[in-house]
Amino acid sequence: MRLRERPLRRVRSVYKEREIYLQEDGTGRSGNFRGIFRVDFMGSGGCIPVTPGEHGAMTAPLSIRDFSLFHGFLDRSAQESMVADLRAALEVAPLVQPVTPRGRPMSVRMSAAGRFGWITDRKGYRYSETHPDGQPWPPIPDSVRAVWDAVVPDARPPECCLINWYGEGARMGLHQDRDEADFDQPVVSISLGDDGLFRMGNVERGGKTESVWLRSGDVVVMGGAARLRHHGVDRIRFGSSTLLPKGGRINLTLRVVS
Ligand SMILES: O=C(O)CCC(=O)C(=O)O
């Protein structure tokens, strides 16, 4: 992850935002409500097929800027059991508040599971085989790994599950995920808890962006032409979900690192 250390206000003056609302049927409607935006169903437009089954309803991905969005991929009970699995992982590897290499504290709290975790401190951004407290990371829970296997069956196994926790007011600036060795491998994101406004930009810095509210149970695949696109989370709707009793949003990103 390469965070841009610019204040949000300045970013907003450069980027033109358009919000897209995902609908229950997997289609999207643009923020100006002039009609259905664009839908790529399975097998078209480079979208990744997904098989129906234990993950609840069949979810056809919506393709926006080559990001594949699987709305409602996890049903409520799958979300609850994933949260229980994550709580166990966080007992081993507690959330920390990282600082950027310039010493600025990030608003999200982070931990990880898998062989590697992504960390940042005054020494820089990097993957590490140990938590900042020196312990190895816990294994990626099977429930999380199953999502990867379902949405990107041809990819290599994930080596990192970054766990981001967004409390009230937390956000994540536009950035690219480029600390991994192989950009042919996708990044898969799973959202749990409160809604988060996910912004999708370009490979180069600047230009127009589009945003979508991600809800609990949504999955996003950032692969192919989307792999190096800038993305971030402008804000969350604190308290919008009942999944986490005290509110907040968890985002998991599964990555192949080496
Ligand atoms: O929270 C999200 O939805 C995105 C997280 C993200 O961009 C990242 O971890 O690199």
C-alpha cells in the first residue's frame, strides 16, 4: 500500500467524485440517478465467475473501472462466523495504530493473518513475517480463505490477509497496492460492519474517480486492469450496521505477497 500523504481537502479539489449505488440485483445506479450505470455479468468484460453455494446468494459482479464488486456476497450468518474467526485471530495479533513513514498516525487500526502482514512505521511501508510485537501472524481463517477460492479460483494462494478496522471518523487515503512482487495476482477485499464509501481512481495519480458505498458482506476483486488503480475509503457511516455491536467497519484485503 502506498498512501498519499495529502490532506483530504486538497484531494477532493482535484478529484471529481461520482457515487454509484449498488442495488440488490447487482446493478448499479449512478449518483445523478440518470439511469442504470453499467453492468458486466459473469464471464463478460473481464469479470470473474463465481459459483453459487455456501456464500449465500449468487452474486453477479458489477464492474466499475475494472474493479469487480460482488454485492451481498456473504450472508448475515457467514458474516457473523467470519467476525468470530477474526476475533480469535486478533487475540493472537492485536490491532495496532500504525504511523506512516513521516510519523503521521493512520486513522485505521491494523493487524493481519497469514505468512505476511503489511506494516508501516518510521522505517517505511513493508510486509513483515511478524507482528510489531515480534510474534508470527495467525493463519488466515478458513472462512476468509474460502472467499478467495470462490472469487479468484485461478490465483495463487493468498499470503496475507490485512485486517483494517475503521472506527468513527476513520478513512484511508487514495493509494495503490504495490508492495507485492507479482501484480498479476489480484487483491480481494471483504467488507464487514458499517458502510464504507470506496473510491476508485486511475493507475496514474489524478483524474476523475467514482465511488460506491460498500456494505457488510460485499466483496471487491482488484485484479487485471484494476490491480494498480488508486483506491481508498473516504468515510464510513458509523453505526449503519448491526454486525459489530459497538459499530465500526472491518475490511479484509487478501494478497499474494511474494
Ligand atoms: O477498506 C477498504 O475497503 C479498502 C482497504 C484498502 O484499500 C487496503 O487495505 O489497501
